[in-house]
Amino acid sequence: MSLQQEIIERFGVKPSINPEEEVRKRVDFLKSYVRQSGTTGLLIAISGGLDSAVAAGLCKMATDELSAETGQDYMTLGVYQPYGEQSDIADSYSVAEAFQLKRCIETNIQEAVDELALEVEHSLKAIGISRHLSRGSKGNVKARTRMVAQYAVAFDLNLLVVGTDHASEALTGFYTKWGDGAVDVEPLSSLNKRQVYQVGAQIGVPQAILDKAPTAGLWEGQTDENELGIKYSEINDYLEGKSIDEEARAKIEKQYKKTEHKRSPIPGI
């Protein structure tokens, strides 16, 4: 078995999907897990990008159906998490509006992130190192701080924290370990980016969000494809079992091997 075949099997990506069937399967999955866990709903951070928009739509469908079926009030809570002023925050609002989310809150992470960064920089001086946190390190602090806030809210409201990770991100390890990679449930995990788009179109994600360039929002102007040096179209084709350019294949497989520690359980001895 080739490495490509191993990866496809590991993540469970299909060569093509029926979007309507995938929506039904993933909504049922969320409903089942909420009931099994004894929680009262789902929390989804809405970044304004495609992945969180699709996850938000699936969550709202799941909790609406649970409420109708049981007579209990199951909640989908949308959370906006800007760092200071977020230039595209209107996209987050448009997602909540499109799916008629009744409950949304904001946890602005700027003050917490900046204070933590200052504390770390101050502590390093004790060992003779005078420096600011690197851009990448501070970006990871942002991702992890967002998760701290999400879990603080979810714990007190008895909600499950929903992740937006999909197979194209998992393959490349393009997420922050214990940041956006630390959640309770992942309804998009066996879809590649192209298929996430197809599911989004099926459930009514606004077109402006569907067409938006993917970014983790770790710093101004950051985009996934620029950071990776790999196009999502290449990753999608790879995960669908198609033949791709050998240079792109080599980059994808190198990235997969380099980031295995992010996907593996915590090792022990």
C-alpha cells in the first residue's frame, strides 16, 4: 500500500461525496453524541471562514432537531473571538445570521494574549534571554487562548466544544496542537477542503464565505496556502486518490511526516 493510500484510509476520505447524504450523516452524528454525552448542546467558535461556518450550520441543524424531538432546549452557542479589532468580523456575524443562531457571545482575546506574551518575555530575562515572542509563537498563543475561553464557557453551560478540523488540515498538521486541535467533537474530520465547500453550499453558507481565501487568522495577511507552500486543490486531489504533480506529492508527504506528533496520542513509557 502506498503512503497516499494509507493516508486516505486513515482519514476516511471518499473520492467523491453526495453533499445531501453527508449533511444528514454529520447532523445525526452530532445529535447522537450530544445525547450520549448528557450535554445540553454545542459551542462553535465562528471565525468568519468556511470551516467554522459549515460546522456552525451543522450544529444548528442538530440542536434544532434535538429540541423538536425531545421538547428540551438544546443550544448551539456561537462564539466570536477577535484579537482586538477583527477586520472581517462582519463575516462571522453573517454566518450567525444565515443560520439564525439565537445565542452568540464574544470573548476578545487580545488582553489575555498580550499579558501572557509579556509575562513570558519577562521570565526569559531570568536566563539571560531578551526577546519578544516570535510571530508564530504568539499566533499559537492566540489559538490556545481561544480554546481556554471556549472551554471556560462550555464547562459552565454544559456544552461540547466543536472543532473545525478536516482531513486536508489533519494531513498537513496545519493547526495549533492543543489550540484549535483540542476539542470534544469534529464533524468535518473525514472531508477534504473541497468537500467541506460542497457541504457548505448544500446547507446555505453565504457565498462570500464559500469564496474566501482560507486563513487561520494567526497574524495579519496570513493565508494557509502561503504558509504551507501547497495548494488546497493539490491536497484535495491527493486525498481523493488522484495523481498529482510529483513535486506537490513530495511536499504533502514531507509535511505529513513532519507533523505526525500533532496527530498522535500523547506518548508515554
